[in-house]
Amino acid sequence: MSENEALQGLYPFLHGGKQDAAKLRLALLESVRQKALDSVEVKRRFFAEHGTDVIGAAEAIAGVYRSGGRMFSMGNGGSSCDSAHFAVEFLHPVTAGRPALTAVNLASDIAMVTAVGNDVGFGHIFVRQVIAQAGQNDGLVGFSTSGNSENILAAFAKAKELGLMTIGLAGYDGGKMARSPDVDHCLVVPSESIHRIQETHVTIYHILWDLVHTLLAEDRGRLGAGRVS
């Protein structure tokens, strides 16, 4: 069967034919099953191969908080949602007894993002904020499914210049992010699907959050107002 014939079978209404509701539903159910299995397999493979890298990143984040620093996060588009989600996990812990830890989402201030984008270019939207807000005890996490987002890479370069700890989450082969000397820890999800990459990113930072609090368990008495005193 040719590719065109297969497409006509799935979407007959696009080719002047009548859609068979029962067959379409079966096809959709199979699509759900395949996508769910693929999502699970991508995660399983990543953590089997990169579990120690995740621990290393968690240790680095714990070190930031232990030294009195803050975490900053950044991302574009769907990855800006991951940036926001990462920050809120630390700011608003859902597990009783775990302290709130300062995390700042650099994609959240629309006035700042649009002002910088309009005046000096979209490539500077995160750099300007890193310069203004971050210091040498802080850390920066960047999300880019391709690993090639220029504004993310530019912010990492400035962050290293200022002495920050840096973590990148990417997909595919990691792109420029995986090869950048400005990224201390790069967690790459080896998939060609943006959806599977982002689904795995969510799992990664949920696990990072949990590991960080485990690593900081003995420091809880010194954690206050989101900063280590």
C-alpha cells in the first residue's frame, strides 16, 4: 500500500470519500496506544542511560541552594511552560515539610520580554535578565527541545561569565547546547518527537525536585524564605 493510499484510508473525507466512523475510532485507539507506549519507552531509555547525569544535576542544584543562591529558568514557546513549571515546583512544594526554595522563571515577565525583544532583539530577552538579577552563587536552567535556541545559548554564555551553575535540557542529539562549554550539565532526550522530548523533560524536573529536597534534608533547619542562611 502506498503512502497516499494509507492516508486516504485514514482520512477519506479529504479525498471525497465517506469516513467510516468505526474504522476511524479503531485507528485512533491504536494511535493512542502507540503514542503512550512510545512515551514510556523514551523515558525508560533516557533514565536507564542517564540516571547518574540526573543525580549530578540534582547535586548541582542542591549546591546552589546550600550556598544561599537561587535558581533561574528559561525557555521559549512550549519550553517556556516547562520553565514556569520548573520554577513553581521549587517555589510551591506540594509535599508537606519541604521548604519553598527561590526559583525565578525568566519567561514570565511579558513586559520585560517584549521590551527587550522590541528594542534590542529577541536573542537578548534572557541575557538582560541574567545580567540584572543573577549572581555567582545562583544557577540557571534552560529548556530547548532542539538544543539550538540562540537566546538560551546566549544566556548560558553570560551566566558562565558571571559564575553561575548551568543546566540544559534538550532533545534530538542535544544540538549546540550539548557541545557548549557554557553548560555544566546537559540532559539530552534522544528522540525525534518534540512531544516525547517535552514529556520526558517534565519527568526529569519532577525527579530533580525530589532529589534536591532529599539532598537538602539535613539542611532544612537552615532553609528559610527560599534562601539558605
